[in-house]
Amino acid sequence: MSDEIPSNLGPFVDELNALQLEARTSDEAISLVKPIVERWTHNPDWLDPSYRKALTDEDDHVIYIGPDGHLMILIVTWKANQTSVIHDHNTWAVIGVIQGVEKNQLWQRVDDCSNPNTAELIPGRTVTLHPHDVIAMEPDAIHCVSSCDPSGIDAVSFHIYGRDLRNTGRHKYDHKTHKVEPMLNLDT
Ligand SMILES: [Fe+2]
């Protein structure tokens, strides 16, 4: 993981910070952040070749974390054919693809949530994102991600979260064993 921040992403961080997102509901935050992410993913001129190579050499790049932990901006690289675990975020999320293809499999929880260690999940809708596509997720969303560009290009995407993912109390899920476990890392 790298904390390298390309200087030309400063305006992107400033735009998001100016929204005072910590005072917004999830719906408000998503409606404000989504058009900004759409604009920046549509014009990735800031992504110079050397930084693009650095992105594909590592998994996650922390671009910004608000001083109060209320905003997290990552650039995430998924290697070709890499798949994430099933997880939630416990905060709102806006994700915009810069290169490659990301398939989002959403899951629905169908148990009564009475046992914190187990969950019964069924597959929900699938959303395949190409460059310039953006998806937003409410705090209770559960999903997994596959990098699936047919020509084998790594997927690179903006990930904007309402809070630092390491402190949201989120979870990872096994839909076969029904096991639920805490998820403390930045896997997205
Ligand atoms: Fe995620």
C-alpha cells in the first residue's frame, strides 16, 4: 500500500472536502459525491503513465483520510481475474472505474440478523462497471468484486467512503458456511 498522492488529485480532494460530508445523510452524501467521481473518472488526465504503472504494482493507494476519519479516498487496483471476499462497508460508498472492468455481485441478507456470527445470503443484482461507470452503495450493502476485463487489463478505480474503513465495524461473509467475521483491513 502506498500513501503517494499525485499532486494533481489535490483539487479532487478539495472538491470532496468542501461538501462537508460528515454532516450529511448517506443519501445526501452519495448524491453530492457521485457526479464529482463521474467527472473525474471520465477525464483521468491526472493519471500520468508512471502513476498508472505504480497503481498496477500495488493493491490500494490511500489518497486521503479526513482528520476526523469521516472521509476516505482510495485508488484500488484489482489484478486481472482477482476476486474479493464478500463484505460490507458499514458506511456509504461511491466507486468509479478508471480502467479495466469490475463486476459487482450484490448480495441480499435474508436471515433475521439475530446472530452476529452468521448470515444467510442470496445473490442479488450484478452490476458490471466499465471505465467511467460509477456505482453507489448504502451503508448496509453487501457485495464482492471481480476484475474481469476480457483482454486481461487490471482494473483501477476510485473508492470513496464516508468513513475510514478500518473503523466502521464492517464484516466479511462466507455465503456457503454462513460465517460472519470482522473485517479490519482496507480490502475494498
Ligand atoms: Fe467493497
